[in-house]
Amino acid sequence: MKVVRFIGTRIGQLLLVLFAVTLLTFVGVNTLGDPLVNILGPLAKVDCSAVEAGEAEDFSSQGGTSEGDCAIVAERRAEFNLDDNVFVRYGKWVGDAVQGDFGSSFSQQRPVSDIIKEKLPVTLRMAAFALVLSLLISVPWALLAAFGPTGPSTVVRR
């Protein structure tokens, strides 16, 4: 019975940590400036209500895009669910991540899951190398320390 309770406690802690990590990541990405500015750059700062009212011009009239900037901004807002409230966006973001959909990389213009699949073998090799290296150092050190206060490790420890 104690084992079941222990495992239940650990699973609860795991879920709490996962929730905290995902929440902090989401909040960090979405509160450190407008996410749309990170995607579109200065184009995202176009005041579409002023453009529609004729009070301002968008960048497309200055040799920018052939499509109106407000249309691009609206399309990206819809694509990334930026018009939804924060709680709905968080739920969609976590739901997509649980299903393995990590979105697209803005810098490489391809799915993040493809990038992870490409880099994972090298990452696992590096982790295995680090594990072997740490064992090669720690096991002999532990054996030296096991000889006690009069053993050969006392010379190194002093």
C-alpha cells in the first residue's frame, strides 16, 4: 500500500511540474512582447484600424508586399490563434504538444518535429557519452573513497 501511495505522489508531482514548466514557457513566449512581432517583425505593428479608416497607409503602398499588410496580419493572427483569449491558446498549445505537433520553426521554415527527429540521434549519442564519461570518473573515485580515512584517497582529498 505504501508503494502505491508513493507512486501516486510521484505521478502527482510529475503532473504539477509539467504543468508549471508548460505554463512558464507559454507565459514567457507570450508576454515577452507581442508574439506576432516576433513572427512578422515591424509589419505586425501596422495599425489596421487607422489603415481601414484611411488615416494611415500600410507598408504595401511603400513597396512592401503586394497583399495588404492588414490582411497578412489578420491571416497570421488567425493561424496562430492570437485572437483567442490566453487560456484557450494555452489549451490549444498544450493539446498540440501532447499530440506531437510543435508547430513550425520560423527560422528554418519547417516543422519542429522534423528538426527534433533530425537532431535526436546526435543528442542521444552525446548524452550516452556524458553518462559513460561520468561513470569512468565517478566509479573509480568512489572506490578510492571506499577505503576509508586511512585509504589512498585521503591523499587526494586533502
